[in-house]
Amino acid sequence: MQPNKTVPAVIAPAPPMALVPPRPLRSWPVVLLALLVAALIPETVATANTPPLRILFEPTTLGFEMLFYGTAVLLVREALVRGRIGWPGVVALGVAFGGLNEAVVAGTWYTVQPTGDIFVGGIDLAWATALTVFHLFVSIILTVAFLDGLCPRFAGRSLLRRRGIISSTVVMLGLACLGVLAPTYRPDRIVAYLGALALIGVALWLPRGGPRPPVPGRVPGLWQVRWTGFGLFVAFYGLAFFVPPLTLAICKAQPVSAQVIDCLLFVGASVGVIHVGLNWTGRQSWSARHTAALITGALACPILLSVLVPQERATLEPVVTLPFCVLLIIIEVRLARRARQGEPAPA
């Protein structure tokens, strides 16, 4: 009789632990932050157009700017993230926003005349070009890049759904329509509004964004990038306020020619900046630290002026600019820590 064989017990594998789905990232706080940042950077940090005293006594001004600037930044960023537009489209949208802002809402194209500028057909062409360049690079490109550095978890992610895109478009264009209702320079405002709408259509028609082939070459050091950003802002001030009197003095007999020269200088400088920017950012070793360094260097110039110029101090401008400078430093320190720890950072 054969002994009983011990049958080994079959141990059933433990059921896998239920995978807890990660909590979805809530985008609405970032959207609110984008609205605030989009208003403060061009109006309070880079310029003193809306100083803290005005925000304190006229809080509706900040609310209007948050909706107008913020929706424009969110829409451009959304189109770029979704691959709906490429860099030509970004430039076209930035120019369109500059026109909506200054020619339709503020009306500065027809009322502001810095030293050396003249009005041609009722429009200060040099000043209009300067403001358009400012809004393209500061209000749109710099602000979009700053937002991704401030909220790296959302860098490259969509923030708006279809309803948000439609609502933002209605709000931005609707607020711009308020400028059309202004009694002064109404025909000019209407033409500028229609021109901006046409330019938006052109931006959506231009080639879409996609992965760019890497550009050969080394990325400049962080301090070189910072000084480049600082120098670009100094160059903007020079072209806007110091070059026009010189060209007007040279072309006394032909003031319109002086105005055209000023515009061409601004356009040529902008094309050069875009070319170098695409070249640098296309290199493989370009990172979020370089983008943050460029932003820090650029905004360091107006922040420094807000502390040194007495008129800026009288409007309490440093109350906003100095904390913003600290925020820029914090962003750079955080990105440096992520780089040391080997964590991926948004480019």
C-alpha cells in the first residue's frame, strides 16, 4: 500500500490592490492666477500704467485688465499648446492684441506723442509700432512663458475646455467692443478692430505648430541669457524714446521719413529677436531654467527703474515690483533644485 502523498497547498495570489486613480489636476486656480499675472506684468511690473495706488482706489481697473489681458493670454497659450498655431501664428495674435489694446480700447495711437514722434494721418506710427512690439513680447510671449514656469505641473497642458475657449473669446472681443463705442476716433477704432479680427483669422490660417528639429550649437550660459533679457528691455526704451528725436533731427525736411525709419528699426529689431529666440530655444540643452533666466533679466530693468525713479516710488510701484522680483528668484531657485534632483522641468 502506497503512503499518502502530501499534496502541496496551492496558495492563491493575493488580489492586486485597487489602483487609486490620481486626483485630476484642477486647472481653475491656474486660470485665475493667469488672469492676475497677465494684468500685472504689462501694466504694473513692466510699466507703471496701472500703479498700486490706482489699483487701490480704482479696483475695477484691475478687474477689467485681468479679463482683457488674461483671456488673451489664455487663448494664445491654448492655441499654442493644442498645436493649433505655430510661432508665426503667435506673432500674428500678439500684433492683433496690441492693436485691440492700444488702437481700440486705450486709443493711444491717436493721443500719445512722445518727443520726436509725429502724427501721420492722425496716427502716431512710431508709437503704435513700439506698443505693438511691447504687447507681442511682454503681454503675450513673456507672460505665457512665465505662467508655465510659475506652474510647472501645468506646463504644456491645456487649461481651457471648449466652453472656456468660447467664453474667453467672447469676453476679450466684447471688452474690445467697448472701445469701439467711445465717441472719440470711432472710425479709426472700428478699422483697427476689423483689422485685428482679420489678423486673428490669418493667425489661424498660418502653418500649425509641431516639433521643431533640434538646432545645432551650445546654449548660452544663464547669466548671458539674463543680461540678454536686460539688454533687450534697455534697447526697447532706446528705440521708443531716444531714437525718434535723433531721426527727426536728421530728417528735418522729411519728418514722415523719420517716422518710417523708426518703424523699420523696430520691426527689424523684432525680427532679429524672434530669429535668435527660435535659434536658442531650439537647441537641445535649452531648458526651463534658461527661459526663467531670460524673463528675470528682462523684467529686472523695469523693476530697477521702479525703485530708482522718484515718480515710480510716489505711485508705490515697488510694492508690486519688489515682491515680483522675489517671485522670479524663487522660480529660478526651484527650477535649479529640480535640475539637481534630476526631475524633469518644462522647457
